[in-house]
Amino acid sequence: MRHPRERLLFTIGAAVVFLYIFLRALLVPIIHDEARTFQVFVATGDFLPFHAAWDAGNHVLATVLAQVSY
């Protein structure tokens, strides 16, 4: 049988992780990365996958598929 303090610590840890994931789901835009990739690289025709900005546009496969479908 587990110790009650261990169960309490696990419950608190799980609640903190769940709260973090829930807040990230609410606050992080869903399509920011892909939309910026499209606007910066595909729509302009300036396709430089390895010179991409660190925050977006560094997904080579997504950029290539967006360019092909555009």
C-alpha cells in the first residue's frame, strides 16, 4: 500500500501538469507556425528552408507541401 503523502504529491504533480497543458492549449495559437511559414516562404517565393527564423518556418516538409499545394 502506498504512503498517503506519496499519493498527495503525485496528485499535486499531475494537477500542475494538467493545468500547464490546459493553459498552453488555450493560449498558444493553433496555426501560427504554419501560417507564418506560408506567408514568409511560400507566398513570397523565397523558399529558404535552412535559413528559416527560429520561431517558425523551420519545418521543411510542411513548407514544401505548402509550396506544392499553393
